[in-house]
Amino acid sequence: MKHLIDILDLSTQEIDELIAVANDIIAHPESYAHRCEGKKLATLFFEPSTRTRLSFEAAMYELGGHVIGFSDAANSSSAKGESVNDTLQMVGCYADIAAMRHFKEGAPLAAAVKSHIPLINAGDGGHYHPTQTLTDLLTIQREKGRFDHLTVGLCGDLKYGRTVHSLIAAMSRYEGVRFVMISPRELRVPSYVPEMLREKGLRYEETDDLDAAMPYLDILYMTRIQKERFSDEKEYLRLKDSYILTPDRLVNAKAELSILHPLPRVNEISVAVDDDPRACYFRQALNGKYIRMALILHLLEKAQEKGNSAAFAGDKDVVFDAAVCNNPRCISTIEQELPRAFRVRGGKRRCVYCECEA
Amino acid sequence: MKHLIDILDLSTQEIDELIAVANDIIAHPESYAHRCEGKKLATLFFEPSTRTRLSFEAAMYELGGHVIGFSDAANSSSAKGESVNDTLQMVGCYADIAAMRHFKEGAPLAAAVKSHIPLINAGDGGHYHPTQTLTDLLTIQREKGRFDHLTVGLCGDLKYGRTVHSLIAAMSRYEGVRFVMISPRELRVPSYVPEMLREKGLRYEETDDLDAAMPYLDILYMTRIQKERFSDEKEYLRLKDSYILTPDRLVNAKAELSILHPLPRVNEISVAVDDDPRACYFRQALNGKYIRMALILHLLEKAQEKGNSAAFAGDKDVVFDAAVCNNPRCISTIEQELPRAFRVRGGKRRCVYCECEA
Amino acid sequence: MKHLIDILDLSTQEIDELIAVANDIIAHPESYAHRCEGKKLATLFFEPSTRTRLSFEAAMYELGGHVIGFSDAANSSSAKGESVNDTLQMVGCYADIAAMRHFKEGAPLAAAVKSHIPLINAGDGGHYHPTQTLTDLLTIQREKGRFDHLTVGLCGDLKYGRTVHSLIAAMSRYEGVRFVMISPRELRVPSYVPEMLREKGLRYEETDDLDAAMPYLDILYMTRIQKERFSDEKEYLRLKDSYILTPDRLVNAKAELSILHPLPRVNEISVAVDDDPRACYFRQALNGKYIRMALILHLLEKAQEKGNSAAFAGDKDVVFDAAVCNNPRCISTIEQELPRAFRVRGGKRRCVYCECEA
């Protein structure tokens, strides 16, 4: 069974195909209005996320299908101690495809192990959020017409911002892409990101100066400094206003700059920027619906094919043992019977669910 | 874009048309069963209201459309600090029309400012609830066959009862209507209501004696004394039983009296009254579905037309300045970037969102 | 109006018919895909239950209908003090059939009294859960081909496990059925169960030894020891692991044993048992959808017929008086205007709602 847990589960060719389908849907929505008739999507949201959930639901309805599900953990069976794996096996009796949002890292992967319906990761804690990345990629493609030879600025909370990490991972597969990572020192990207970029021979810079970087950017990806990621509220209050985009900051920007934001925003982009034609974030929200339509179609089609192997089964680098993952945000810390599994690569041992080093 | 924020956004002619369409839907439901095929309604309920939400959802389904949304604030992006305006712009990517319930006064108006889909106010705090008023009007029309020359009794909590205020505003546009406002002294209508009625030259009385008023009424509109409106629980307990309708109180009522109630009731109408043919409140709940069907059709049709201006844009009496609204229940008190705006009329300055005097 | 409150509301003939329809749906799903077009199911969940709710919703969608409703009490009008009877009368304006889950015993019966749409009890506290029993019966029929002459083991929490009580009641109507009730002494079935079995002349045993009972069983019905039923957490922790099913315990079981579980499970069945062909519980979850489809069709058909009497109206053994039910979990303890009613039979007086002795 083919699932989408991590954006890297998709080859660049598959991403190109999804984008082509999304563009075709935008051009000919009526041809897709009945493609999923009689099919059901389950939206399993163990933590609330209105935008992502509504985007999935709108996508399924525009394909002619139906939606069942829940929008927070309190209304789910997990409150009674059920494993995500059991939840998904149960849901597989009622729906044809599922999207899962979970507060624990690795939960969708853990859930997918035995699933006989395709599962889409709709965000697992601070870990992955591949449909956001697909949305970002469709937006870049529609605004820029290409993925290569772009200077991509990423601004705000780069430490905890999973959408940023995934976008860097996805864009690093294209030629001539250059990253400018703009954040306060305390919120820089984790060290594995520059390591990965160096390995791939890609150009990047880290800076805390948005204004200095502005003139060089083709894309400016703004992110929210999320209150819920801070344990210290004072630290949050000190930093949250550091990187607010206002019209006067855009004076030196390129005319063809594209400003993206995963939304919701708080105040990191001033409302006055909305009327600037370079502001793409509401178009981006709309693209989110279309790429999810393409993805649902793609996975339902793949589900017909046999032989897709589940999750990490058959991966020779994976060892199963009794060790416990040290990451308190990992799904393996709350599920008793989940097989403990670690991937050994380059002398390092990482939990297969959350990918933290063990 | 045409929205419905306040019942007075609709002319009496528009209300007549909506009622005519609702009556036609009741007579020929099958002709309407596919009118909204492929369309989506978003129900954005920042505070729970089962009846209103289910009524909207049933309406959309009976028109052949779909529904997405959320049923409480905890499951919405607002928990992350998003403005209602951003929420509605986002939702506009996923739905064709939206209904919003919010705990803050003026929230739907604030949300509608930039919306490119029609928005229906489904209740904003103690402020407006125009679809309830439309429901009441359809019920009066169906039960009485007319709006003019009726004696309308309003009983219970007239101070905080927004459905009462809106019904008075709507009915005061018809000829020969007389209001009997029955409540304990502490829960009388706000002073602007009698002022408005005097200005319009309409007859009204204020009394605390339900039994004395009973024989004269064509309509008796009962309301719940809402616990959540009282800061002092003792005061609530003392007053809540003051105006309970029982079968023996109806002995002196007209044979053709119509008893309305917006529901839910607690105990202000005894269950024993339900079997009286003069009890209209469950028929009223049913009418709520039909008038919402008519309204959804009307606003979707209007959305095709160009040139409808948004909200208070272009209103020459509106001034924008930095002053803050004094009403703690106003949406402007919780949204940082909402333009502060006041309407100046007759020497008074009122917040455009909540209409409180500033 | 025909409702389903208690599994014994259905004759064995009606159950046979429902099972026959469910089997026909499984064989020919396409013939049922449009049966409920234009119809709406209301799912009224005053306490969360994902599985049951999703199962009902999937059932309605696979019949071509729509679903409205709520998934917890916080989002319902009951938070404002509305009676379940009023809720159902209101919902009857918006939906064609309803399923209710409630935390109070007898709530669905109380709600059904005046309803003009069919109501399905989707679980009322620790009292009834007839659609789970129908699910269990369909599973037994599909796995075993018959209901008579079976040895049925019931294991776990037999004291509070309402699914167990209902299954025993339903199976006790078939010939030659023998029950083996396996539980710690503290969690044995209530005394009325063995009394009822003795009255009917059925064979049964009570034991605390799962391993000794295993070789004789045709069916093993496992249940969760539910944390929420214990007031003392230590007692819960001491007992919860007592009856865990593992592969080695199945060594002496029959080759054609069928293992059932209402789900969700916590750890009472080891995940390692899932791959055993005797494990039926995920097939059982799937059967839950099909039997609910059959039930919805059955009740909607019956709703066309006139003359079905509501609830306990016309029951000569029922007396109405002012006495209050002693059971704190009974719906009559929280609803002011609900008629107090008791059924007198065999010298005993039982509350009609919760059936507790008064």
C-alpha cells in the first residue's frame, strides 16, 4: 500500500505528475467533479487544524466523494487508549483513504504499518507535513514556472518550523537552488539542515537580517513564530515581532518576488501587504485544495495496484529491538505494543518513527 | 459582495421575496433538491449552537450541496491567533458561502470586509442573529398570513435577548404593529428600543404582568432567561421562573394566538403546552430550515452580480481612527489589525462592528 | 413510530431479516448505493464514540444519504439545559432518522417519546447498545453460519460490560446455547443474568480461569476492562492485565474458534493475535457498518407505516407517579419535566428508562 508520510516518499517525477494533475484540475474542474463518487475520505485529526482539515474535506467533495472523521483527540477512540494502528484498521472498514494529523511524531507511520487503505500524513507534531510542502511546490511552480535556479528566502522560526524543513528537503532536489535562512540566532534551522545542504553541494546562507537579504530573493517564505513551541513566554514575546513583513520592507525586493506563508498568520505579515500582487499566500491556500485533490486521486489509483510494501517492512537497515526512543514527542513513547525499530545508517541509529538519533 | 450581517441589510421587499421562495420550497421541495449541486457551505461556529448549525447544514443538503466547517472555537485556527478576516479569506478558497457564529459582537462584519464569498451572520454574541429573525418572520407569515396590524407580545429576558431586539426592529417596519414587552423590571429592553418605537410612532407597552397582557396578544414570543447572561447566580434563580407559560395561563388567550420561541427552551414553556395547537415553536424550527434554504439561494445568486460593495466601505459617515471601542464584547478588542472605525450619526459616535456608543 | 432502544425491541424474526439484508448488501453493495438519496441521518453523540459514530456515518453515506450531528455534549444544546426530547423533536425538523449516544441511562427512550422520526440507541451509559449486539450477531452468523448450539465464552469485565449483557440476552433466545462467563470475581455479571439464564433453562458457567475454559469454546468474546468504570485506580491497575489474550493461550483452542471484541481494545488482546485467522474483530467492525445499513433501511421503511406506538405508551404495567428513580446514572435524574414512570412486574417496580429497581 502506498502512503504519503514524508515528502521524500515521492520522487521528483511523482511530484511533477501531481503538479501536472493539479494544474489540469484548475483548468478543467468539471472533469474531476465525479471521480471519487461513492468513495470516502476519513480525516483523523488528533489535534485541531482547521485549515488543513477543511482543505482536505473541500478536496474530497470537489472530487464527488464524502468525508467522515473527527477534529480533535477528545472525540477519538485514542482517549480510550486505542493505538493509532488499531484506529486506522478500524477506519479502513469505513473509508477508502485517510488523512491523519497527530500531536506525536511518527504517529502516521506507526498507523500505516498494517493499513489496507492509503494514509496521508497531515502533520505529525513538529516532524512532517508533506501536503503543505506539495502546496508550497505547486505555488512556486504556478508563480515562477520552474523549481531550479531560484533564491529561496526562509524567514521566522526555522528551528521548529517543520514546513520550512520539508520545503528545504524538497527544493534541495532541484538544480541551482540557493537558500537564505533568515531567523534570530535562537531559532536557526537544526544543524542537520546545513549539513545536508553542504553534502549536496548547494549554496546557502544563514542570517538574522531580513532587510539585507530582501533584494536577492525570488521567493520569501514567511513563517509564524509559534507560541506553542516556546516553554518560556517571555522569550516568545521578545522574539515574535522580530521578523514582521511590512510594505516598506518590500521596497528593495524584486518586482517578481513571491511571498508565501503556510498560514494561519498572527502578525508576521502585516495586513497592508495583502494587496501587494507579490503576496501569494491566499492563492497558496487555494492551491492546497487542488494539490490534495491530485494526491487523493493518485493514492486511490495506486491502492488498486498490488505489491506496494508497507512502511519500513523489508528495509535491511532497520533493526527491531527493545530500546526505547529518547524523544518524548515520539509516538513510540505512548504506544505499548508498537514494535521498537531503529534505522542504522552511517554509524548512526535513528528511531524509524520520529527519526531522532537514539 | 452581498452579505447578511443585520436583518436590516434586507429591505422589506427582499424579505417578502425570501418568504415567497421559502413557501415555494415547502410546496415543491423536489424542485430545489439539486440547486446547489457542487456548492459548499462553510459553517464557522466559534461558539457551539447545535440548532442553528444543524438547520444550516440541513438546508444546504436539501439543496443538494455539501458542508464543511467547525463547531467550536477550540477546533478553529483562531486558537492560534488568526483574525476572522483571514479565516474567511481562507475559507473562501474552500467554500462558496459561509455562515459564522461568534462569541464577539461584530465578528461577522469584521470577517466580511475582504471576503469574496457571501457571509451569513449566524449570531454574534448578544448582538445580531438575522436568520433567527427571518425564521420568526416566516413563521408569523405562515401562521397569520400577514405582518401588519398584529399585537406582538414579547416575554422573558428582553434585556439580553437579541432575537427579541431583531424581531422588534424587523416588525417595526410594518404598519399597525403594536408591541407588548413583558419582563421583570431588571430585564426590560434597552432604552434605545422604546426610543426607536416612539420615533417611528409605533404603539408599545412595557409591563411585568403576563396574565394581564395575554387576552390582547396575536403573537406571544417567549424567550429563555439565559443563565449565561447573569453574573449573579442568585439573581438568575430568583427570576428564571417568573415567566413560565403553562396551559392554565392560556385560558384567557385568543383562540388564534401563535406562541413562538427561538428554542432551546429550559422550562419557560411547560411541556404540557406542546399539545396546544397554538404552540408554533417546533413548526418554527422547521421553518428555520426553509428560510435558510431561500437565503442561501438568494446570496449565491447575488454573488454572481458585480458591484456589491463590502461592509461599510464607501459609507461617508464612517471615520477611521485609532480610538478603541469601550465594549469588552466587541470583536475589535481582540483583533490587532482590524481597522478601528466609527459611524457618526446624530452627534453620536458608534463602533461600526458592535454599534456601541463610543 | 418504530425505534430501536433495546435489542429485545426486535423479534428473532426481525433480527434474521436484518442479517439477511446485511448479507445481501455485502454481496451487492451497488444495489444499495442510492437507497437513501435525499435522506439525512442525525448522529447525536452526547458523549464521544468515534467507532460507533463513524460506522453510522459510513453506513448512511454508502446508502447515498447525508449526515448531520454533533460528536460531544459540549457542542450540543443540552449544555443550555434542553431536554433530550426537545432535542429530538428539533432534530426531527432536519433529519429523517437519528442515532443517539448518551452518558445517561434511558436517555434515548426518554427522547423517543414524542419523536416523529425513528431513533436508534447508539449506547446509553452502561445500559444498552443494541447496534453493537446486532454487529456481534451478524459476525457470529457469518463466521459460524448459525446461532444455536454454540458455546459462547465471555471474558473480561462482565459486570459493567453492557455489550456482554446485551449479547447474552440476544443469544439466550436461541436453542442449545451455552455460556461460559470468565472474569475476576469482582467483575462477574450482575445477578439478574444467571437468574434469567436459569429461568430459561440455559446452561452456563462462571469461572475465573480463561485457560481451562478455552478448549470448549466456539466463540470467545473478549472485552476491555474499562478504566472509566472504576472509581479506584489501584483496583483497575491490579485487574486490567488479568485476562490478556496471547497466541500461546490459543494453543488449546478449537481450530474453528471465533474471537470477537467490540473494540477499541487497549491490551486485552495482544497485537500478535491479529494475524491468527480466528481473530474476527476487524471483520466484526466491518460488519458493524453493514448491519447499520440494514437497520437504517428497516426503520425508514417502518416509519412509512402508521400505527406504531411510541415507547411505553399504552403499556398497562406502567404507572406514572412522582417517585424519583434512585439510580444516579438515570436520565430521569437530570430532566425536570420527564414523566416519572415505573413498570410493575412480578411484584417489582422498575424505572422505565434505566430499568433499575425502585
